[in-house]
Amino acid sequence: MEPKVILGVMIFVGLALLVKTVFFRQKRPQSKTFRCTRCSTISLHSERTIEAWRRGIAKLYCSKCHHIWLQSRPRNQTTNSNRSVSGCLSVIILVVVLPTTIVGFLKWFA
């Protein structure tokens, strides 16, 4: 490869990474701490509380209170994150791949 091509690729990759970090970074709370809704202690944000904050949940709980809440829940209770939503991709693949495969085989043998 020519040096001009390599330099162009490096510049493009660098600009793409810059655009990604500037425009697509995930929001974080302004403060590094929060007050627990249950016990009113000041706690540092964790990945769990930051994700809850991003989803717009106003009541944040410290790790200790969250653990107590988890233990108080029934074991068989399901949440939206546990629900399976598979199947859509398989249908899309069948709708797209199957006709193109059939057309390809027909052209091959015709």
C-alpha cells in the first residue's frame, strides 16, 4: 500500500473515533454521589445506579438497600429484562435469505 493511502485511513479512523467519543458518549450524573431514598445515606454512584439514572428512575438506592429489596422479592417474579424476545431476527432472515437462495439456485441450474 502507498503511504498516502495508509495516512488517509489513519486520519479517517482517528476522526471516526473522535466523532464517536464526542457525540455518542453516554450521559453520566453531574454529581458522583446520591442520597439513598430508603436510608438517606450518601453513596457513590455505581454502574447499577448510573444505568437507573439514565433510564430516568428518580429513586436511587444504595447497594445495601438494593440488596435488601432483592431479597424481599419473590423468586419467581420476572422482569422485562428476563423476558425472551427472540424470534424476530429469525423471521427476518427467513424472509430475506430464503427467497434470495431460491432465486440463486434457480439461476444456477437454469
